[in-house]
Amino acid sequence: MGRVVTITIGDWVQVTWVMLKLQGSINHVQATGVRRSVHFDSGAVSALASSYVASLITVLILGPVNLVRLILVAGLFALNTTSLTRVHLRLVSRPRLTDYALFTVNVVPYAYLLYPRPPAWLTISVAPLVLFMLEVARGRGRGALANVAGTALIASVYLPFYALMGGTVSMPVLYAALTWVAYHAFSAVYVEGKLPFRSVKPWLSSVLWFTVTPPLAALAITHLNWYFTIPLIEPSIRAIHALGEGKIDRNELRVRIRRIGFGSLAESLALVVTLLVLIALYGH
């Protein structure tokens, strides 16, 4: 029997979300020879919590503060935390009708955003949601594309949470949301590219990031302030380094992924703090 690989990173970073979703795949790799059942996705909870907290801070900075809305969204966050992050584990493995029903219950409250007219920015969340569900329906819920879509979906709830709290989606907030989602998607592809049992090329994350960076930079310079390009610097440096990186050796998988996770934790903290500071200074 080969070595059992167990990957758990109790941080809220997007790498945690990807890796915990991939545990089932890792445990099915022939080298492990062990099947493990995961009943709670702490990575998804952490990622969801980070997006919620970022939304809450944004609305506290920009206002208006509506206590009733804040309580209702806190309830929605609690619902998502206690059930959605559990049911997704079933969706990516052996989904039942009740799993789809529970997933719908968690998503329906967001339908309020469709009234009286669906905002264009809602596509930031709808696109990864549709992509994720399509992969699940095709039986590829544990695949690379589903993991990336799921990561982007979790990050994208920043904007719906903010709008449901009563915040107005201004250009600075929209830019922060786009950057937040793009960064998480980039990091998810980066992790997928490092895994030895995935066919994703290591340099693909760099291609993704350098595809979305020019539009983001142009949006910042033309509609906001050049200071808003600052959050793009660190991920761009990492994307350059990623061009010369390869796959992780199977024998070093746990150690290397843990190292990536803690590194991404610091990067994510720096990114969200920078975005919130820019919103506080120039978002009014």
C-alpha cells in the first residue's frame, strides 16, 4: 500500500477550498489505496466567511447601515454555512434529489436581487454557478473546472451579500469584486496546475491572470484611480514566477500544498486589506 495523502489547511484562503474539494480525488489516486469520507467542508466555510466579512466591512465603510438587512443577511450566511457547504460535498460525488433541493433552498434567497430588474453585475456570480452545476450534472464535480468554478463562486458572493445588506454597487465596489473573484480563480488554477494527478498545465494560471489583468488595470485607470492597480501587482509577480514552475512531486504533495496554502493566506489577507483601504479612501 502506498502512502496516504491527507491535505487539510484550516485557513479561509481559496487554496483551502480547492484542496478540500479535491480530497476525494486525492483519496482515489492509486498511490493512496484508501477511501476517505469528508462530511464537512471547512475550506468552503472559511472562504464563504471571508467574503461575508469583506462585504460587511464594505457596507460599514460606505453605508447605508440598515440593521434589519444586516441581521437578515447574517441569517442567510448562517444558512449557507450550515447547509450549503455540506451539500456541495454530496453534489460533487453522489448527488441525490434532496441534495439538489437543499442547494436550491440556499440559492433562492438571492433571487431577491432579481427584483425589479436583474443587475448586470449579477453575472459575476451566475456564470461560475452555472458552470459549476453543469460540471456536477455531467458527473465531473471533482474535476479541475468544477473546482475553479466553485472557488470563483464562493468569492463572488461578496457582491450579493453587499447588495442584500443595502449597499450600492458603485464602480470601486464592482472593481473590488472583480479583482477578488479573478484572484481566487487564478489561485485555484494555480493549485490545479501544481497537482501531479491533474492534466492542467502549471503555466495556465499565468495565462488566466495576464488575460484578466489588462481589463482590470484599464478599468482602474480610466474610471477610478491608478492606486486601484496596486492590488494587481503581487498576483502579477506570482504569475510570472509560475511560468517557470512545474508539477509537485507526489512524495512532497502534503508539505508543498501546505506551504502554498499559508503563502496564499498572506497574499489573500494583503489583497482584501488593500481593496478595503482603497474603498475607504476613494470609494465615496
